[in-house]
Amino acid sequence: MSWFYLLAAILLEVCGTTCMKLSQGFTRLVPSVLLFVFYGLAFAAVTLAVKRIEISTAYAVWSGLGTALIAVVGILWFKESFGIVKAASLVLIIVGLLGLNLSLPAH
């Protein structure tokens, strides 16, 4: 269940960060309000996740996967630039997360 909470936290954070962009500097009401709702729920979910997942692993997965996902959202939805360096960097984030998870003790 803890990994479900962590995944939910990641998706909620990505929604919050997307709303940050959509709020246009807090000039649009609905995305501005949703930004706080999504971030509040994300922090609640990650708090539940770290009850059973090591904090170092949970935070690395949360921030790394969140960063990778929001980069993909930026590229696909907001038409941000995409090149070989950005692609390689995203792959390195994923490889790092896999390495962290492989280093976890077996339960």
C-alpha cells in the first residue's frame, strides 16, 4: 500500500506543478486553487508512504519520477524544447531510480 501512496503522491505533485504553469502566476483562480489542493494531497500521500518506505528511497523516487513526468508533460502539453541532452537526462533519472530500488533490502 505504501508504494501506491507514493505513486499517488507523484501523480498529485505532477498535477500541482501543471496547475502552477496553468495559473499564470496566480492570475487564474481555478488552477491557482488546484495547485494548493494537489500539493496538499501529495504531501499527505508521501507522508503515508514513508511509514513503510525508507525516506531516502521514497524522496528520491518522488522527486526523480516527478521531475521526469513533469518534463514529459512540458514537452508534450506545453510544447517545450526536446533534444538529445534532455532525453539522455531523463533516461539517467530513470536508471538512477532503478538502481536505488535494486539497492533496497529484501523483505
